[in-house]
Amino acid sequence: MERYSVNDCKVVELDKHHSDRKGNLTVVENNVTLPFAVKRVYYLYDVPGGESRGAHAHRDLCQLIVAVSGSFTVRLFDGKERRSFFLNRPYQGLLVYPGMWRDLEDFSSGAVCMVLASDVYKEEDYIRNYEEYLKYRSNG
């Protein structure tokens, strides 16, 4: 298993096409825009003010997190270091590697968070208990 840190996670610019008459189009392509093939797409919306999402880590899953509408903050922790990313542009995405504890917070009204994932849903890939996560990261 490769050990990633929060410093490996980064905001990437997505391919944006602009037309004065017709608006904007953003393109994401498997293994071109992303270092993985997308096998699952989901999105979060209507998150009540003051609520947070996430509070888990993945053992193997890579993700691209995009604020397709509105804004929110993604807080990452790798067992040693913390990093926060404010997302508010639909042509940017946060590339999150495996092993990162993540919390999504501070959702603006009408925010939509789209996640492009490297695999289908697998419950066994999730680490939902923070103490278990700390043990997982220290056993590397």
C-alpha cells in the first residue's frame, strides 16, 4: 500500500471551455484529467447549514471532489498533518488519495458537492471510526 500525505492531495484545474453566448463546459476524462478511471459518481446537496459530511477515510479509494455549485471546505488529515481546501469553482476539483481522513464543512446555501470515485461502493474500504483510523495510519 502506498502511503500518501495531505501534501499529495491538491486542487486540480479541470478542462474548461467558454462561450460568451452559451456558457461554460467542463470536461473530466478517465486517466487523462484524473490519475484513475471513474467507476462511481455521487453528489451531496441540501446539506443543512452547520452540518458536516464525511468523517471517514478510505483504504484504497481515490476521489475528485468538486463544488459544482456553491462552496464548502474539505479538511484532510493524514495521521500527522492537516490541510484545508475551500472549494467554490466548478472547474476545479480536489484530488484526494487513499488514507486521508476527511470532513466536509461550511456548506453554502445551495451547494452541490460532486464526487468522482475510482471504485464502486465497498463498505470494507471505509474507516469510519477515528480511533481505528489513527491505528491504521500508525501501522504503516
